[in-house]
Amino acid sequence: MRAIPVPGARSFSRIARRTALVQRALALAVVALVLLAAAAARHPGVRQPSSLPVHSGDMIVLDLSASITPDTFSRIGETLRKLVATGGRYGLVVFSSVAYEALPPGTPASALRPLIRYFTIAPDATVGLPTNPWTLSFSYGTRISAGLDLAHRILVADHLSRSRVVLISDLADDPQDIQRLNQIVISEYGRNRTRLGVVALNATPDDKAFFSRVADAAIADATAAPASPSPPPAVPPSALSTTLIAAIIATLLALAAHCLWAARLTWGTAGEAR
């Protein structure tokens, strides 16, 4: 079939080059997305859902006072396991009668894993509670105000205005600390200031009612550790992000539409058509 002579055919060269570049760019995007999908399938990084009122970036305030019983120790251990399973990033403040920063904000949740053993009680254990690194350094009084105040000051100093404080405690405060606690709650956590989440460890209804007035969400009750550890959940065969799959499909459709819309034309000059 002879080429159809078109006057000024050479002026289409720039358009043809642009069309070729667009097609190559779309094709490269498809290849890159497929490689990314393959990498995601190989390392899915599935995170277990958590029933705790925590989000990555929160500051955890953990109660280690004398009022903590073997049952609440077990609940602390199970709460730490759930935090590790989220795969998020957290800071950690521990307190009794005093408080100090154990982990700075933004620490990977995996850094909490070594602490779990200090709050794991064997079913056949005949001795007391496990000895943890704070056994000798804390007086084991309870000043919740100290933990909440320190956590708030850390967030302010690091300019983390969107982060929350999550208190993990039996909420049984020392009577001599109640006035100070009220001041901290009102000045630092009330009136839309620092948001507060609460995980209760066998707390009484009255103590839960007090904190529910300033909590950012409903107070969660920590669960006790199961009698025998459950096996880790099986990783699903496909853990690709919905967004990634949608991006691959959209790019393929764009490439197909462009190929149909910009179908290759063949032309020749008047001299070539003779």
C-alpha cells in the first residue's frame, strides 16, 4: 500500500517524538509499579490490629507503682505485646512516685519487646513478681501527676502537638497527689490541649469515671495475658496495598488508552509517494 502524500508532513516529527516519550514513560511506570508490588509481596510487613487506644507517635505513660498486682502485671505484659505488634513508633515514660523518660518519642515499637519479660508471670511460678529494672530505683508510691506532667513536657519540648499521651495504669492515685493530678489534668490535658488516652488495669469505676472526663477516647480495659501464648497469625498469601494495586491498574489503562488514541501514522513526502 502506497503512502499518502501529506503537505508539511515533517512538522509532525515533534509530535511523534512527544508521543513516543509519553508511551515510554507510561511503560516504565508500569514496570516500576510491578517491581514495587513484587517487593511488597515478598516483605508484606503485616501489622496486627490493636484494640488499644494508641496511634503511632503517641507517648506511653506506664504505671509501675506498688498498687500493681500480679494480675495487673500480666495485663501490662499483654498490653506491651499488643503495642509491639502494631509496628508503630512510641515514646515511653515510666513512673511510680517519680517519673522518667525511658524511650524518646518516635522509638520503634520493637524496643518495647525486651520489657515484656519483666511483666510475664509463669503459670507455675512460686516466687513473687519478676524483678524489673525499676524495682530498686522507684519508691513504689503512686503519683500519676508525675507521669502525665513529664509526658506533656516532652511532647511540648519536641514540638509534637499532634501526638497523644496514653496512660496505662490501675488509676489508683495516692490521695496526697489528687490535688496535683487535678491541676495537671486541667492545665495540660483539658480545654483541647494535649489529648489523653487511657488503658485501665483493673481500675475501679470511680477512678475510671474521673479520667473519662478528660480522655480523648473511651477508656480501654487491658486484657490479661492468655494462659498459653497463641501462635502468631498466619500471613495472608497476598498483602499488597489496595493503593498499589489501583495504581498499577490505572497506569495500565492509561498506557492502553494512549496507545489507542495516539496510533502510529505512516506518511511520506510528495517525492517519496511517486
